[in-house]
Amino acid sequence: MTSTENPANSSVSPGPAKEVPPPAPIWRNRPGIRQEDWSQWPLIPLDQIESTFLAQQYIQGLIRKDASAIKEIVEVPESQDRDLWRYEHLRQICLELNNLVIMLEPECTAASCPEMKAHEWLYLCAGHPNPQQCPALDYIVHTLDSATALLNSQKAFFSRITIPEGSIKHFANITRRLYRIFAHAWFHHKEVFQEFEVETHLYARTYYMIKYFDVMPDDALVVPLDACMTDIPDLKEEASSSDSDENGSDDK
């Protein structure tokens, strides 16, 4: 009698288990996400980010991790282009300043602040064919609109990978005008400024960026250092290299 093997009783040695790579992080907020989980993606090492927006994603990741880590957020990593890093920080400052505008809106009105002032300075708005006086909130909105438009200009900044040499001259003027927003908020809406700053540390980051890249002279930094509401790191001597191409004119 011929015997047949029951397939159910045969033993088959399983092959080696295949390693399943971890899922790639999803850089978006899913519908129904909890508030405490909003934008809480893991911080990916800079050399592992594969994206045209590498610098932006890494800077935002550092801010989410610890917004008070001023030195780590602002200073340029060895692998990154210095000018591109500055560019992405200016974009981020504009983005976050919109939240300060929302907080200022209830009390910074045309009646309470008919002019854009900070300390003893009166600023004219460059968002018109000819510079003119504006209510402070209008000045702030016009400044953010014009800075955002310039930073997104395909003519001036046609790449998110490299910065044209001729466009670097815009950085100083953009920085000075954005700084005035902080100055007005500090001198005329201090409680709002402090509420915003303790949460975001945006002024501290901006101040350290100005010093790190040597953008503005000390006598133009009218907001006192204690407005930073966090410790400002000591700058390395080599980090404060002067940018000789940024002596552009300014309007006041």
C-alpha cells in the first residue's frame, strides 16, 4: 500500500523575518486631532530630512521641541548655507508675528495708536507709493504683507535651496521693519507683548538672530534685553561676522 504524506502534518521552516521599516512621519494634522497633539511631529535629524523645505522643517521642529532654545534654533548648522538659514528665519518670524497681530487687534486701534511709534521714534509706513503715517496696526499689517510678499517673490527669491547674491541686501531692511513691530508692542502694549513672548520666545529669537548675523547696531535695539524673558546665550566671536553688503538705506 502506497502511503501519502498529509500536507497538514508536514513542517515547513519559516524564512527569516523581514524587517519592516518604521513608517515615515506624516507632516500634517489629521482630521479630529487633539489640540495637545497639534503639529507635534517628531524632530527628525537634519541629515535625514529629504525635502526641498529642509531648513524650514528643521527650524520649525526645533521651535516645537523647545522655543526657548535660542542658540540651537538660530545658529547655522555646519551643513547649511548661512544666507538660506537667515531667509528661512525671516519667513518664520513673519509667520509667527501674525499671531501677535491677532492679540494686539482689540487694543491697538486707530484711536489708541494713530501713529506707529516706539519709544521716541515715529515710523512712516513704506506700504504706500510714498512713505506716510499710518495707524500702528495698519503699519504692522502693511509691514508683514510687504515682507511676506518680498520673501515669496519669484524674482528676488526664486529658490528655497539657494539665495541669489543680489537678494541678500533685502535681509537687513526686512529685519529692521519687523523689529519695529516688537518695539511698538513692548512700549505701548507691554502686557500683550509679555503674554506672547513667554509662550513663543519670538522676540528673543529675533534679538539673538540680529546679534548673531550683525544686522543692526546696538543703538537701534530700543527694546530692553529683559523683554526676551529668557536667557540669551553668549555669542561666539566668530558668529558675529559683519555683513558688509547690508548697509542699505532705511526709512523713519
